[in-house]
Amino acid sequence: MNKFDLEERLIEFSVLIIEIVSEIQTSKAGSHLSGQLVRSGTSVALNYGEAQSGESRKDFIHKMKIVLKELRETFICLEIIRRSKLFGTESKIEKALKENNELISIFVKSVETAQKNLIQSN
């Protein structure tokens, strides 16, 4: 997968998150979780864009780790929303959880590879 495919995938994921947030029940918990979800779920694409402009390998790795952190936060938030039944469309939640999990796997491997390459270059 090249960086443009991954970037497009992250943008599509962010759009899915926005769709989910627009369907979350209006309640105190729903408002809190939807705010958290929209921040973490859309920041992954934005932070990935920043990582592509990293000033050094260390900066790139740091920014990729931020993407990973935001993905993990998003996954937990989606899981809370699913379990508490605050969602509108279950299929969207399931799709987002699946994609989120796949993206986490991609970024774990990317960070590992970047760290390995950094060590080898020193």
C-alpha cells in the first residue's frame, strides 16, 4: 500500500466517523462521546498528513505514534458507543471498528519498520 492509498483510506475513515457522530443519540453521554470521537477519529488523517512532512526520521516516528494513539482512542470510543447503544446505524459502527482495527495494525507495523530503519541508519 502506498502513502496515497493509506491517506485516502484515512480520509474515508474520518468521513465514516463524521457520519457516525451525526447519528449518535442526543444525550449528555452521547454529546460527550460524539465530541471525543469526532476529535480523535478525524485527527488520524490530519496527523498522518503532518507525519508525511516530518522534519526528521524521529519526527516522522513521533507523528506516526500520535496517529496510532488517536486510532486506539477512537477504537475504545467506538466500542463504548456500541456497547451503550448510543449509535444510529449498527452496520456503520461495525464497519468503523473493523477499519479502525486494520488501521491500528498498519500503523503498528509502520512504526516498527520506521524505528528499525532509524536504528539501522545510526
